[in-house]
Amino acid sequence: MAGAVKRRFGASHAKSQRGAEESSFFKWLLIGVALLFCLVFLLLPLVNVFAQAFSKGLGIYTAALTNADSWAAIKLSLLVTVITVPLNVMFGLAAAWCIAKFEFRGKALLITLIDLPFSVSPVVAGLMFIVLFGAQGFFGPWLSEHEIKIIFAVPGIVLATVFVTFPFVARELIPVMQAAGTDQEQAALTLGANGWQTFWYVTLPSVKWGLIYGVILCNARAMGEYGAVSVVSGHIIGRTNTMPLQVEQLYQNANTAGAFAVASLLALLALVTLLVKTVLEWKQQREFELAQEAVLIETGDTMFLARKQSE
């Protein structure tokens, strides 16, 4: 009986091995398709952006970036990003803390609202701000009376960018905080730590990688946002044009070299963001491996001491 079972198991095991070997063709086929897709739709367009940017020489490229209007667009994009990212970090931390650590009515609604920018078109979001803060909008008369300008000004661009980047930090932090649980915070509170100390010394270090990833994604989206910003900015050259809008403006004015020069700067920022993300992922993996090695060493030492004591 045992021999028959062994023979049957051995036959099925050999069959599964042959199946795995035969499926290697499909594995390499899928890898080839993925690489081809990345080459055609990602790498070649990226290379073309830089090739077009430098096609007329370094002097034209530098002049396009140092042009007053392009420089104003670069500074505005940086300003909007500097304002947007900290706001989303504060909201993301607060929202993730509430969702992961507490149970309350309306929790599902809060999660739905956080995900709302993923499902709403950025153009629709821009129109929403026009309806609210435009001259003929809901708050328009009051804003005009108090000489507060939001639409076709920097505040409107910031609001639109905050909306479209709303979920990134929170969505990175929520699963990390949920996985961490509440045991560490409860232990800290039991030992006499107050709420701020618990957050700063216990919660924040445990979610630092999720927070960093959220900041990177939020920063990348803020720098490259076009749809919502296009609606609320008014395309005022030198004043409300961000880098994506400046690329469009230059291209429509037949300044191809200038358009690709600004686009290459956006692409370079995206590559830097990707590089930072890759390095951080490598560091996180390295920390995890070192922690596992430390646990194994400690476990081995404990077993060795226990064996010594038993002898």
C-alpha cells in the first residue's frame, strides 16, 4: 500500500515538474511582452523627450528653461508642491490614525471620501471649484466683496492640486497602521506616555516607510497635475501657468524646443522621484532582512543556552 502511494505521489510530482518546465515558454513570453510594452510605451517616449529637448543645442535648451515665463512656471509648480505636500501629510496622518486606530460611525463614509479623487475626473474637480469660488459661483460675490481672489490665481491652483493629491498619503498609511495594530500605543500609554509622545516616538517610526512613499507619490502627482489646474488657472502666462501648462502653451505657439525642454525637466523630476523610491524600497528591504537575521541569531542563542542548561 505504501509503495503504491509512493509510486502515485512520485508520478504526480514528476508530472507537476514537467508541467512547470513546459510553462517556462509562457513565462518568457509574458516577460517579453511586458518588456516590449515598457520599451514602446515608456522608454522610447522618454528618450524622445530628451532627444527633442536637446535637438537644437544646449544653448537653446538653457534659454528655454531660463526664459522668464518658463522660469515663472517652474517656480509656481515648486511653490504649489511645497504647499500641497505638507497639507496632505497632515491630513493623511490624521485620517489614517482615525481609520486604523478607532471605530466610529461614518468610518466607511470617510474612506469613500478619501478615495473620491480617484474616481472624479480632474477636469470635473476644477469645474467644481469654479462653481464654488468663481465670480458667479456660490461664494463668488462674498469673495469679490472682500477682494479675495481664488480662481485664476495661486490659491485656486493649490486647492485643485490638494484635491487631486488628496488620497495618496492617507492610502499609503492606512494599511500600514492597520497592520501595526494598537498594542505598541497601548503599552506606551500604560507606561505613562501622553498622546503626543505616543504618536511621535511609537506610531510615527512604525509607519515611516508608508509615509515616505505617500509623500513621494503626492509630490510626483502635484508636480505633473494638468487637468484640474488647467481649469482653475486661466492660463495666464507668467502668472498662473505651471510646468505642464507651460509645455502646452509653448507647443501651441510652435516653440517645440522650448516645450520639450520644460517637459524634459518634468521627466527628470519623475526619474528622480522613481530613483528615490527605489533606494528607499531597497533600504526597507535591507532593514527587514537585518531584523530577520537578528531574530534568527537571538533564537539560536536562546536554544543554545537552553540546551546547555539541560545538559
